[in-house]
Amino acid sequence: MATTAEIESTTQQVAVNSCPVSEDIYDTWVAYKKDPNNQDLRNRLMERYFPLVKYNGERIWQRLPDGVELDDLVSAGVFGLMDAIDAFDMTRGVKFETYCVPRIRGAMLDELRTMDWVPRLVRSKASKLSEATKQLEARLGRTPSEQELAQHMNLDVKELERMMVDANAVNLISLNKKWYETDSYKDVREIDILEDKKGEDPTRRIQRNDLMRLVTKGLNRNERLIIILYYYEELTMKEIGATLDLSESRVSQMHSSIVQRLQSQLVRRRGEFGNI
């Protein structure tokens, strides 16, 4: 005849086997459900199931475009896991892993929606437009015209143009998007690496000024202005003549004389140009 201790042990084992959580974490679950305010118990459960957050975050992140950080998804997934732990009912016979994964993924997708400033309807239109363009390109062997695309999508040309304008918004990027991480406290953003094509390199500007001073050394006022206006301001001989109140032929004659004189001086002054 079984002893009382054996009966209690058998009863506990049956309860564990019928419970939807594994045996090694079962006691933690039971204790937490009795005391939901116990942070230590909840932290133990969070540590146990955190790999689920990381795994699902990486799977979603792999299909996303550049600019979305994996850490942001994982952070959102952690909140989803916390909600799942609080709401999980052990008596329903459902495995916690099965129950929590939809909540984790849902929290990550909600985070993506808050990060995306483009409305879902606009993204849907952009997706349909892209798919229709690919289908016609495969069929025609070339880029389809707007008329062909509109006919394929059962739209008039004006509706198609409005859809194309909306679709272009999807391709816009934020200048605050992180470009790459650094060891310092400040990460490099998109705006930090964009080239300002209208701006002038300050080093090049200093070199140009030094060169201009060397070239125009020893020239009188009109000769110096002719060199500056012609080579630096890119004015024509006629425009320079109007500025200096000289004829175009006189400016041309002075220019030729200046160039010949500079060429003869260049050899003697070559050392001055060595660092430019």
C-alpha cells in the first residue's frame, strides 16, 4: 500500500505532466500566479522566454528594408512577452510558447506601424503599382508606358498619375536615419554623410585664393581684374570690357600680354607653387 508521501508525489507529477508548461519552470509559474506582483518571479519567466523574443525579432527584421533596428523590434517584443506572462491562464491547457508568440509578433508589428509615417493605404497602392509594372515588363520585355499601365490596372491616366505620386512617398527616407554605429555616444546619421554638392571645399577655396594672390602678384589693377574676372568669375572679354570701360579688343590684347608675361615668370617662381 502506497504511503501518503508517495501519493502526494504521484499527484504532483500528474499535475506537472498535464500542465502546459515544462516541469522545470512549473513551480515558478505557480508561484507567480499566486503573487503577480513578485518582480523576481516575473524576471525569471522573462529570462526563460526571452529567446523567443530574439528569434521572432530576427525573423521579422530579415524581411525589412534598411533603417529598421533589430533592437527596436526586440524591445517591443519584450513588452509583448510581459503582457503574455500576465495574461496567461495555466488552466486552459495551452502551451505558453504557443500562446505568447502571436503577442510578441503583434507587439513588434505595432511598433513597425508607429515607425512608418506612410499610411497603409499608400503602401498598398505602391505595392499594386510595383506588381503591375513587373507583370507588364515580363510580358512586353520593356518598361510599359503610362497608358499601358493604366489599361492593365483598369484606371484612367490621371488616376494612375495620382497613384504614382503617392507611391513616390514610400521611397522617401528620413535624414535622421542611423547610417552606422560608432564607439562614441553619437551615431552617424544619413544627413551626416550626404554630400553638399552646392558647398565648396574650404581647403580648395583657400588654395584658390593663395594661387590667385601668387598669379596676380606684380600686376596693376586692370591687369589683376582681367585675370580674376576671366578665370575666376568666368566672364567673357566683352563683359570684362564693359566692367572696366575698355573695348573688347583692348581687353583681349591685355589678356594675351598678361599671359605671356606670367608664362615667362612661372619658371622663376615655381618654388612658390610647390605647396599648392
